[in-house]
Amino acid sequence: MATNKNNISISISPEAKECLDQINTWSGMDRKLIMDRLLKWYGRVPEELQAAIMMNVPDSIRQDYVRLMLERLEAQEDPASRPAGQIAPDVAGRPKRSFAAKKAAGFKGTPKRD
């Protein structure tokens, strides 16, 4: 049975490499498996939490944003427990905002490339 794999090449900072090496050392997991699991986990968390993780929140509201997200997470189920690709219940019916709309709302970053 063949497994479909996609290989990509990424550049990471020395600090990120050190973290990856530390996880590899204590877990015994292959670096590719670590990155695969991290990306799958990240893809399952709500978009608002992804923005907080990436620090893609305006400085003027960062403290309030983090507090609000922690309160919401406490009230919700564990987002990491959802199957990969399943959208969080609180955002399932909401349309995705365009990059222009996010930028107008104060978000920083670059548009997603398809």
C-alpha cells in the first residue's frame, strides 16, 4: 500500500531549529513527523487562535485579544481534539474574510497563496 507524501523544503531560524532538535531528542520522533503533526494540529485550531499564535493581532488590542481567546477556549471543547480539516463549530457557518477585509480590521501579514 503506497502512501502519498508531499515533500517541501523550508528554511527555519536557528532558534526554531534548536526547538525542533530538542523535541526530536526527547521524543525520539523524526523531524519530518514532528513538523507533520504540528502543521496538522495548527490546521485544526480556529482562525482566531491561529492569528494569536502567529502574533498577527494589532498591538493595540493584543492583551484584550489574548484574554478573550483564553476565555473562549475555556468555554469550548479542546480544538485540537477535532479531526483534521473539521472547522470549529463557532466559525463553521461564517464566511472567510478576504485578506483586504482582515487588513482593514487591523491584521498584519501576507495574503495566502493558492
